[in-house]
Amino acid sequence: MTPSCDVKYMRLKAAMAVVQQKLEKEREECSLLPLVHDIIKCMDKDSQDVHQELAKLKTKIQEAREQIANMPGIDSSPVDQQQQLATLREQVRTKNQLLQKYKSLCMFDAPKAS
Amino acid sequence: MAAVAERSTKERLFSVLDDLEVLSRELIEMLALSRSQKLPQPGEDVQILELLVQRDREFQDLMEVARQQGKVHQEMQLLEKEVEKRDSDIQQLQKQLKEAEHVLATAVYQAKEKLKSIDKARKGSISSEEIIKYAHRISASNAVCAPLNWVPGDPRRPYPTDLEMRSGTLGHMANLPTNGVNGHLPGDALAAGRLPDVLTPHYPWQSSDISVGMLPPHHSNDFGLEPPGHNKENEDDVEAMSTDSSSSSSDSD
């Protein structure tokens, strides 16, 4: 492996680590367990912050509900969505073929399919 | 299991979130109760905790699935736009094809008409030599154009004679009598000495059908063969009519 390839490989590895970290962070952001853990800790310590932590949990659940309601493309199951995607791809392919066929047939100006 | 697979991701997320809320509340209540009553219930809270962890993991997995579906949704939107674009392209092409069809149909119709007339012309073909001969004849008697040095009083006429007018299609359409009309203008056609020659030959385009069909039975269409002054009775009328026609042609000039 040449030095330039080595550098590229290292950069790629670093980028992947960043993506991994981001994903982990996102997963952690979704999790309610840290908040539940904080509440249990407060209860163990008999801390007055427990009400605050409980409110946090409630808010987090509410935010999660709003986030889910606003997320696009989750009104169908992944299987159904994949089927819809396949249908759309097939439509585009068929229409492209049709246009190509027309373009090769006709002698007049056809619109450019970009 | 199949019913679960059919449910949308949104429904499943809400369901798991509800479970998480219920389980966490139960766990906290249980812990609070156990602390206040000082009664440890080790088995149950651990079970709830395990369930909570399991549901939390499930929720995270579903959120990941939802994110992926969001990306797929974006791709689908792009594809939908592409489909719309292709649709408009196809519609435009269809419109152009319709126009082309219209143009071609018109062209085919015109071509058929042309072929018909070509066929008709072939059936009644006339040699160009004969047409030229006829043109020479009618121009030689100054029937179509006055001589270059023509002046008023010149017996050579710069207009068709009454007889020629009567022998034409217009004359036939008006159903004018053609008998004995020669010599109506002193010194015009007769002075040229060519009038009988002009009308004597029968040309193919001088449709005998027309003259036969349009003239009354007692009128013959071979007036050119009749000697001048054949019908003396009509001579005066003809004289008057030719004067009229000459005056009318002068008027028209």
C-alpha cells in the first residue's frame, strides 16, 4: 500500500468512526433509559430533584411523540414502502423506455428527456 | 406476526412509546412504594426493568427504521417528480404525434386528389402541339390581343367577335343562338379572313358534350361550317346584339 493510499484509508476510517459516533449519539438521544436511571438515582438519594427529573422524562416522551408524528415516510411499513419504491422505479424505467422508443422513431422534434 | 408486519412504523413507534411510558411509570411507582413501605420486591421490579430495557431497545431500532424510511421517502419524492416530468414529456410527444397525424392525413388526402386529377388528365390527354396550334389560330385573328399598330378605325379587331363569344362556354351557358351570326361586324373577322378557319377544327378540349348538352336541339354546334349569311332572318338581331356586345366590351375596357 502506497503512503497516499494509507492516508486515504486512515481518513476513511476516521470518517466512519465519526458516522458511528453520530449514530450512537442518535440512538442514545432516542433512549429513555438515561432519564429513568437519573430518576432512580435521585430516589435513592432522596433528592428533591426527582420531580424535575420526572418532568424531564414526561417532556422527553412528549417530544418523542411530536417527533414521530412529524417524521416523513413512516405511514407505511418498510415492506410496503419498498414495494412502492419498486413500483415508482419501474414506472420511471418504463416511461424512459417509452420516450427513448419515441425519440428513435419520430422524425420531428422531441422534447429532451433530461 | 403478519399483522405486526402490516402495521405502519408510526403506529408501532407510538405503541412502543406508550409501553415505555407505562413501564417507566410502573417502575418508578414500584420503587417509590417499596422505599416508602420498606418492602423489597426484587423479582417484579427486575422483570419490569428488563421489559423496559427491551422496549427501549425496540424503540431505538424502530427510530432507526423510521430514519431509513425517511430517506427512502425522499428518494420516492424524487422519483415521483421524475415520473411527473416523464408524463409531461409523453403528453407533449403525444400532442406532437397528433399534429403529425393531422398533417399527414391532409397530405394523403391532397395526394389522392392530385392522383385523381392526374388520372383524369391522362384519360383525356391533349397534345401540346394541338394547343399551340389553337393558340396560333386564335391569336392570328387578333381575337386575344390587338395588333401593335392598331388605332381606332382599324378594321382588325382587338376583341373577340360576337360569334366567338357565342361559341365559347359562356355563350353556351347563356344559351345564345349561334346560327348565322357571321358577318355581323363589317370588316372585322371577315376582313381578317380567318374566322371560319378558327372555328372549323374541332379540338378535344372543346367538349362536344357541353355544346350538345347546353344547346337546344335545333342549334347545331358546327356553326363554323355554315357559310356566312346562312340565316338571313336572324341577321338584324345579331347585328344589334353584336353591337351590344361590342359596346359592352368597350364599356368593360
